[in-house]
Amino acid sequence: MHRKVLLWGLLFAGIAVMLGAFGAHALKSIVPADKVIIFETGIRYQLIHALALILLSLYIQQNLSINIHSNGLKWSARFFLLGILCFSGSLYLLSLQSICSYPYAKFLGPITPLGGLFFMLGWANWVRVVWLHKVDK
């Protein structure tokens, strides 16, 4: 499991870097400044949670012998992935709305806080697993 979590983290970190380059060089010339700030917020949260996935994979690998926590850690990884897709993804789409017209734009507003909730659930669940683990090596 930790390999899949690590791969997702690495993939999303790489995508965040590419989107950051796009935002810094190309996006500033085609959308208003307030939309660039929204785009950069999406990148920031994506990169933070991509790094969280990488750290989570290391935590899982370190604690492979403790099978009881693997399901809880899977949920943390899922919550982080869903958060990246919903939170960052909706911010990307909202910031590009002025240059791309898509019919479901009004539904993006509520998706952003849902993504934030997924981030919070991922962190809270990871805290729960560590709290219940209570074994120091």
C-alpha cells in the first residue's frame, strides 16, 4: 500500500510544479490577477498534500508490522487524494473560468469547501491512528 501512496504523492507533487510554472509564466498574461491568486492557492494546497502523501507512505512503511492501522491510514490517503481533486481541482477550474466556458461552473463553488473538509478528515484520521498506536520504537 505504501508504494501506491508514495506514487500518488510524487505524481501530484510533479503536477503541482508543472502547474506552478504554467501559472507563473503563461497564466498571468491571460487571466486577471485575482484569478492567478486562486490558481496559486490550489497549487499550494496540492503541493502540501502531495508531500503529506509522501510522508504518509514513509509512516506506513515504517509501521508495516502493525497491521491494525493500515485501514485507517488508507483512509487518510484517500481523504488527501479526494481533497486534492476537489479543493485544488475546483480552484483551477474557477480560476480558468474566464478563458474556458463550461456548463457546470456554478457547482464548483461548493466543491472547494468539500475538498477542504477531505483535507481535514485526512489529517484528523492520521492523528487518530497515531494516537491509537501508542507504541514508541
